[in-house]
Amino acid sequence: MVLLFSAAEFIPSASAQSHGSLFSMSMNGGVIADWHPEPWPSVRFQGFRLWNTGTLWLQMNPSNGVYDWSQLDKWLAAGGKNGNDILYTFAGVPQWASSHPNDKVCLLGPGACDAPDDVNPDGTGSDQHWKDFVTALAQHNKDSATGHISYWEMWNEPHNNFFWNSTDAQLVRMVGDAYAIIKAYDPNSLVLSPDVGWESKEPMQWFTGYIAAGGRRYIDRIACHGYSKNGNQYGPPENMVKDLIPYRASMKQLGLGSVAIWDTEANWGPNLVTDPGMQAGWLARFFLLHVSEGIPRLYWFMWNGGDLGGLWQFDPKDHSLPGTLLKPGIAYREVEQWVLGAQLTNQCSSQGSVWTCAFTRPGGYQALAVWDAADTCNQGKCTTHNYTFSGNYVNYVTVYGKTIQISGSWVPIGAKPILLQNQ
């Protein structure tokens, strides 16, 4: 199997169109803040996802018929200025429209996880509150003179009752209404499924029920949150390879086997990886495996997220300074250079704990990304061991962009991938 990755999206269907690239981003509102805004990300990314951005339904539609687009407009302007496409994620029913306005289970606010009060449990009803909001949002997006939302994610993690505490039929009805409205305003837009994780049975059980209720009709792309997780336990990035096998089998059974999967939110998980070198290695391996598995989009969560996958941080002494690109941020920038425009000649594979991914480029270029998932980094020190290779490699590049000449037929490998090159 030969996979070509460029700035365009890889989709395993000859007839599918190209829409963006693997390297995409989530970030919070600090980058558009009115008072001392944080610098726009210094790494290249194709698209960004609107989540944790002050753009929830309940934030932009505070009362019936009243809309506040101020935060959204800042994001649209930023996207237009920086050449990014935009993914909008729906969630957060306004309390005034909620069927259970005092529901304290809801994470985003009282009643925010409950269906609107004009949608019945069986999906009947006018659904006017929702249709009014989606229509106003789609119209505002169309009228924008700057950036535009091109992709629409139809609810955030509805398998968690603190994000969605109502029936499948109600959400299918809402998604169907939104699909019709969005497509009427922009037929070229893509509507993503409600996002669930690929890592365990419970999200898939919810998604199966959603499809059974009629949700298949409204899916242009499958949205997934690809955390490397088993229950409440987070693990190494290589978990995604085994997790995707039953996940894809389930999608095929649901009639979605040919639909591209977008990973719209993922990182190493809270409190799992604290050593900066290990964070760099984890991120690099995760992106390489997304390339290998043909996942065309990964929205890293998130650029300015601190412990939640942060790739950048303030200058601790002076917040007005540009701040620091952290080691995982440098790895993000470097691995992107490894794979864009290169051909993956075979899927990444392992022998024991050692993983390899082979790439080629025009002009006879050959490269091999290699790492050992059994090695670790702790308190700034990373374990390595010698790896004997075959091939005419003359140097290797680290995840921090340093090129080192090779003398002999072995190189040191560890938790951080290196890229062997023949030129």
C-alpha cells in the first residue's frame, strides 16, 4: 500500500475530494483575547476546531431571537487572516430553550445537555429553537467577509450524559434539521457525525443506537475522539492501531466503512505524560500512526492547553513576550516536515516494541522513522539502545530537527522517533 500525504487530505476512495491536512489544531480563546492576546500558533496547521472558544450555542444565543457573534467573528477573522479552514462543534443548549433547564448533570451549564423543549423524546415537535439558531449561524457564516466555517461537527461527545442527556431520536431530529439548513447555505460544506471515542465499547454502543435511530443519513465524515484510552486509563499512542480494528469493523457493519474518519480531539491524556521529552515522543508517534492508518485529520488538543496537550506556554516572567514553543511543539513542527509530500511505502509495523515507518520522495530519497515503545523518558533523561538497520542511510533527524551523521550500521533509538535518511 502506498499512501501519499501532502497538504491535501488522504481519503481511501478514488472519488473522494481533498479537504485539508492531517495537522490541525484546537486552541482556547487566549489567542483572540482583547487584553494581551497570546501569539497565534507558530507551527503550521491547516484547520482549527471551535471548542473551548466561547462559541457554544448557549453563549451565542443567550435568549430567544438574540444572537451574539462577537467571539465567533474574531475566530472567523483569525482563520481568514492565517489561511485556516474552520471546524465548528455544536453543543450546549441554552437554559431558556432546555427541556430540563435545571439539570445539574450538564457540564456546560444547567440544562445544557438536554434537548430543546420543542423536541419530543420520539423526535417529533417543531424543533424551532434549534432551527432558528442553526439558520442564523449558517447565514452569519455565509455573510462573513473573512474566514468561514467549512466543517460542522454535530455534537460533542454525546455518549457522555453530561454533554447529551436526551434520546437518540431527539439528536437525530436535530442533526437532520441542521444538515438540511447547512447544506442549503453551503452545499460544499461537510457535516461530521457526533463525535465518540474509538477506544472502548461504551461510545460505540451509543453510536450504534444513534445510527439505528436514523443518524446515518446525515454523515459526510465520521468524527472521532482518538484518545489512547481504556476505560479511565490512558496509554501509549500505539494503542490506536489495535483500537481501530474493532472500530472500523463496527463502522463497516453500520454502513459507514467507506466514510473517512476524522480525529477531532486527542492528546496524551491528563497526567499521563509529564516529561517533556516523553511528550515529544508520544506526539510524534501518534501523528506517524495517524499517517499509517490513513486518518486524514487530527485536531491536536490543544495548542495553549497547559497540561491538556499544551505545545506552547507563556514566558513565566513576562506574559507580553512571545512565549516558548515546548518540546512537543517542536516535535509537532518537525514530524510534519517528515511526512508532508512523502510517500509511506507500507503501514508502520512493529517487531516486539520497535516500530518502523518507511517513506520515499522523488529523486531516490528513502527514509525510515523508528522508535522503541518500551523506552521511556523521566526527569529529562531518556533511555535508548542500539538499533541495527539495513539500507544506505547516511544521517538521521531527531524530533527536535537536529541532523546527525551516521557512522556504521546502527543508531541509538528510544521513545522519541528518529528519521533515518539516505541523503
